[in-house]
Amino acid sequence: MSERLLRLEAVEDRIGLKKSKIYMMVSAGEFPRPVKLGNGHINGWPENEVTAWIKARIAERGEAV
């Protein structure tokens, strides 16, 4: 099965955060690192890693109760 890469706009839509916060979290090791596409000025995130990050946030919510 091939892996789908999500562009920044799709990641923003999926997780509800904007570019600056996403890159801050990437720098802090709190969000998956993007894959460089083309000449390196375009990034994509593996969809399965973004989905796993979302599922982990949901699981954490359940543990905090």
C-alpha cells in the first residue's frame, strides 16, 4: 500500500492548528517531521504519522480524566 503525503494546508485542516504552531511543535519534537519534496521548499507529512499523532492526543485525553 502506498503512503499518502499531506501538504501543510491539509495538515492544518486535519489538526486545527496553523503553520507557525505546527513548525514550533516539529522543532520541539512534539509533531512528526515533514518530508522534503521537490527542491526542498515544499513539505509533506506522511498521513499515517499525522493520524497516529491525532489518535495519541485522543488517548491522552482519556487518560487525564
